Amino acid sequence: MSNITPGHVRVFQAIRSQLYDNITLASCKINGEPGVAIIMIDEVGEGKIALMPLFVAITSSMEISFRDETGSSSGGGGPKDPRDAFRENKAATSPIPH
């Protein structure tokens, strides 16, 4: 079972595409806590814009679980150095040696 909708897939593709220049990071509040969101900005009329939150960063009070998740920690949200993130992702997607 997956909670991923076709809308989520389209947003993910838009975020990764160079065709969209109206997607940005924005500081916000999530349930009253400081947060960050990836948003899409559209002009909807003369002098009016619409902000559509696409994804929000995890806050300290959120409880998130993934199917079959085991052994997660309350760590700091992953590697701070992009090179570390690349190495971790590569290791996670590499075939397991026999």
C-alpha cells in the first residue's frame, strides 16, 4: 500500500525539472513551530500571487513512521555535507555483495 498519489508524483517531477522556475524554499510555521516548506508561487491576478505548499520539512513535534521502519533514531535529519548524502544514497542503492 502506498500513500503516494499521482499529484505527489507530478509535484516531485516539477521540483526536479528545470522547466519550472516558480518553485522555491520558504520559511513558514507548521502547527505554530518554525519550519521550512518547498512552495510553488503563481501569479493569479494583478498584484496577487498564490503560494502552494508542496512539501514541508519535519519539525521536532512531528511523529513520522514508514512502513516496515525499524531502528530509526531521533537524529538531526541526515548528512549536512552534500558529498555525504551522495555517498549514503549510493550505498543505499548499490547491490549487496554476495
